[in-house]
Amino acid sequence: MKYPLACSAAAALLLAGCSTASAQVSSAPSPARSVASTTAAPAGSPSGSASRFAAVITAREKAWRDYDAGTAKCDKAAQGTGPDDFAASMACIKSAQAVAASAQDATNELTALSPPPPELRSLVARTLKALAPLKNSNARTNCRDATSDACDASVQQVSDAISSLVDVLDDWDASARPQ
């Protein structure tokens, strides 16, 4: 998915003599990991250790699902045919950067909590596998120039990989969190 409108607008800004610092998305600080409680987990809820793993996912799940839900809108904006497509494309790029950064943070936190309890081993492994293409997209670095082919490839990698992560999130909903 190319961002031709973004390229045209960037060229116009440069030709007009306007210059700004390159836009960078700074990921929000990772939410603190929940501290294990000294009380036993209520019946029907994940164990204390399992709940710590689930908390890593819960803290980021909405952003990941929102990005997945918006990929069609981002693809349309990338075509650059509407008056608001440049702004929408830039928002999509920033969202892809944020998703990639949160995937890196989640990977770091899940790895730090390892090993997972036996009931979550497979789910955590599948989660880490689904997070890998997101965190490895280099969206943050490659999209310092939002008009570059490298940025386009990074955003596309995030967009292509997000549905696999959402599939794994559905499994977290079913097995690792209280109902």
C-alpha cells in the first residue's frame, strides 16, 4: 500500500520552504506489571502467575484490536483520492508505529515473566510468535520519512500481521482471563 498523497504533500511542503522536525511516535510508557497478590486467586480466575501474563495482554489488547479494525480505512486512505486522505494516512502510520512499539514492549514483558505456568505455555508461545512480525517491522525507524518505501513496507508488515495477533487474543479471552 503506497502513500502517494503523503509523498505529494511532503514535496509541496519542502518546495514551499516549510520544514518541521520529522514526526516520531513515542510509545507510551509500558504499564507496570501487576504485582502478585498475597491472597489466592478467586475460583474460576487465572492463577496469580497466569494473571500476570494476562495483564500484559489486557493492557494492549484494545489498541491492537482497534488497529486491526482500521486496516481497511488505512488502505483506502493510502490511495490518496480523498481530501482527508493525507491526514488519515499519517494517522495510520503513527498507529502502525505505536502497535509495533507495543508489540516490542509486550514481548519484553512476557519474556521477563517466563516461564509461563503450564496451562499458558502454548498460548504464550503463540502470542510471542504473533508479536514477532509486528515488533520486527522497524516501523518506528523506517517511518521517520513517512513517504519512503521502507515506511510503506513496515506499515504493510504491521497491517498484514495484526490479524494473526487478534486470533491469538481471542484465545486469551477464552482461556486465560476470568469471564
